[in-house]
Amino acid sequence: MKIEKFKMQYYDEIVELWRRTGIGVGSSDTKDEVAAVLARNPNLFLIGKEDGKVLAGVIGTFDGRRGYVHHLAVDPDYQKMGYGKMIMDELIELFRNLKVHKLHLFIEKTNRNVVEFYNKLGWEIRDDLVMMSYVPNKELYKRNI
Ligand SMILES: CC(C)(COP(=O)(O)OP(=O)(O)OC[C@H]1O[C@@H](n2cnc3c(N)ncnc32)[C@H](O)[C@@H]1OP(=O)(O)O)[C@@H](O)C(=O)NCCC(=O)NCCS
């Protein structure tokens, strides 16, 4: 698998990959919103391709203080082949080069089994925090589209 920077030409393919891997596609995943996140983080959104097909993807973002990992996905037909680790290693190297101090990611409790995957990559569960969210634009936010 060859890792590349995501480009908007792969938008439809990446959305299909997210849907196939059970990643919730919400109002932050429309073409305009994905273009916006890409514009703010042009080098941190990665895809993995083989024979021209997108098999893996991950969105990295950096807010100037912390780095975040969103929507990590590997095509179900290609899981447990090391591709998830490969694309995460590449993203972490990019964050390392940006001198980011700490990264966060969020796992839905219904998807707890991926904790073991992240543990193997050196991530640790935080049990000293409670995550809270707020929706400032109720007319914009939709969990699933
Ligand atoms: C999570 C995910 C990206 C892992 O990708 P992958 O390509 O299968 O992972 P890898 O093959 O690189 O696995 C690396 C290691 O983690 C282990 N691993 C992978 N998935 C695992 C799982 N669900 N449970 C336990 N261990 C797992 C592998 O066995 C491997 O272990 P090893 O180094 O001892 O051999 C993939 O399962 C996926 O796309 N899941 C659906 C989407 C999702 O839940 N994304 C995360 C959102 S937070």
C-alpha cells in the first residue's frame, strides 16, 4: 500500500470507505467541510492506495496546541494486514515533525474493540477525563447524513 496526501478527487471514494467501515458520516463530512478541513491541514489527511484503489484513510488535524486523529479506516477486505498501523505511523511522523506535544482521538464506546489496536501502537486510555461536547450551530450539525 502506498500512502499519499488526500486530494478532493478522492472524496467519493473516502466517503464510501468510511461508510463500509462503519464510520459515521455526518454534517462535518460533506464535500465543503472536508475541503475546509483539508485547507486548514493540507498535509495531515492521508490515504493508502493499492492499484489505484483507496484502501485506507485517516484525517489528522492540528489546532496549534493538540493534534487529533479522526476517521481512521482500513477497507474490511484488507484489515489485519498492517495497513492501519502503517498509515498511523506515517501520520504520527508528520505530527512529530510539526513538534506537536500530544495527540488525542475519540472512540465510540460501541467500538471499544479498537482500543486494543491503538494500545499496540502505544496509545493510552485516559480515565481522568470526561469528554463534553457543545453544538454552537444546531442548524448545521447532523450526526448522520
Ligand atoms: C481499526 C482499524 C483501522 C485497524 O486497521 P488494520 O489494518 O486492521 O490494523 P493492523 O493490521 O495495522 O493492526 C495492527 C495490530 O493491531 C491488531 N489489531 C487490529 N485490529 C484489531 C482489533 N479490532 N482488535 C484487536 N487487535 C487488533 C492487529 O492484529 C495487529 O497486531 P500485531 O501487530 O500484534 O500483529 C480497522 O480495523 C478499521 O478500519 N476498523 C473500522 C473503522 C474504525 O473503527 N476506525 C477507528 C475509529 S476510532
